[in-house]
Amino acid sequence: MELLKRVLTAVVLIPIVLLLVLRAPVPVLAFVAGVVALLAIHELLKLAESYSIRPLYLPTYVFAGLFFLLIAISPGLTPALSTSGFAFIAVCAAAFSPFVFLAIAMRRDELSTAFPAAMAAAFAFVYIALPMAFLVQLREQWEGSFFLLYLLLLVWAGDIFAYFIGKALGTHRMSPRVSPKKTWEGAVASIIASVAVGMLMAHYAVPISRALLHARLIEQRDDGVFQEPQMFAIVLLSIVLNVAAQLGDLVESLIKRGAGAKDSGAILPGHGGMFDRIDALLFAAPVLWAYMAWRVLMQ
């Protein structure tokens, strides 16, 4: 029954996510990314309570919400969503967040709770809000729609193969204290699946981009920039992204296990909470963004 719920939820959500990622206007994509980030931040802060932390719920929501609002209105404030403009905004937000939350926490009656609460709020912003914002900015880069599709398919394929191969053939536990069900066999299968997705996407980059353009899932400005990437570079990138995604999954498991929780929430049937669903992307998205930003700088 649990597997059926997992599959049905995926069948419903995947087309919606792909449509949003490929075709939604920037304000809509930023709004959805912000909502997902806020839901995951709420779940993370609830987990923080198990660590004897009294989180700054409302200030964290407001700070993250204003950050995504700035991204949503940025098409009229160019070059806020250019690679350099976004990097400036993201660095400033991350740098100022600890001081903002510490200043707010000073008003608490119990001063011993101020620093842990500010620390949790700043961590939640950098850990969840920034990676989700990276996904929005990636869409605005040349070939961004294609590489976002590549990232999602790579992460999903790796997750699926790790789950089924690990369950069927896994005998060597990867990290029994953090995630008892994860095995090295599943991890290797995940890497192989991600590399296969990367190789297929690279080899068929041009026809895939043309098909997306014909289906009006990408804009005309993206046409003509797609070229078949170097296979070695894509294989290496796919491995790095997969390892990052698996680390993201393990880190979230570490947080949950330390809090004594099986799932971060129950908003998605068969998948747990929103934090459970995006944990891999939280590590993989910054890696892909850094790679894409490097490509921009090298041009």
C-alpha cells in the first residue's frame, strides 16, 4: 500500500513539476519554489524542536518569503536574475541572515534560547531557501530549461534505482546509524542510473530541445544554443550531481534520526514531508548552478 501511494503521488506530481520548471513564467516559478521552500523550512524548524530549540518561525518565514518575492518581481528589475545579479543577492541574503535573526532573538525573555533559534533560522534559509532559488535562476540561464530537466531526471532516476535495487539486492549497509535501509549496492545503482540519464540527455540534446520547443515547453530564445555536450564532461557532472544528491538524502536522514522522526511530515502520501521530497535537490541544485555559472564566466 505504501509503495502504491508513492507511485501514485509521483505520477500526479511529476508532470506538474515538469510543466512548471519548463514553461511557467518566472514569477509563477518563483512563487511555487517559495511555497515549497517555506513548507520544507516549517518541517525543518519543527524537527529543530526535538533538539531543544525554540525556532523563530514567523521571522524565518518572512525573511525567506521576502527573498522569493524579490526573485518573483525581478524580471522588471533586471539584471537581478542574471547570474551575477542573483549571486550578489544570494550572498548578501546569506551573509545578513545570521545578524537579522540574532537581532530579532535578542527580544526573547530567555536569552539562552536566542542563539540556537537564530542559528536554526539562518541554517534553514541557507540550507533550503537558497537551493530552491538556485533552481529558479538556473531556468533563466542559456540552456537553463534543458539542464533543469536533466537535473530532475537525473535525481529521480538515481532515487528510483537506489530504492528498488537496494531493496532487492542490497546487503552492505552504507550508513546504518543514519539511514539503515541505504546500501552500497543501491548507491552504485543510483550512480549508474544517473550517468545513463546524463549520457542519453547529452547524446540527444538537440532533438530533445527541438521537441520541447515544438511542444512550446521552452521559449524560442533557447533554440539554437543547444549543442551536444562533451560526453566526458556530462558523465563527470552526472557522477558529481548524483553523489551530491545522495549526500543530501543522508544529511536529511541525519537530521530526522537525531530528532527521532521517521519522516519530516506527511504532506505527500507515500513520500513523507516536503523536506523529504526535496532533500536530494538541496545539495544537487547548488552544484549544477555553480557549474552553469562557471560556464557563463568562461564564455
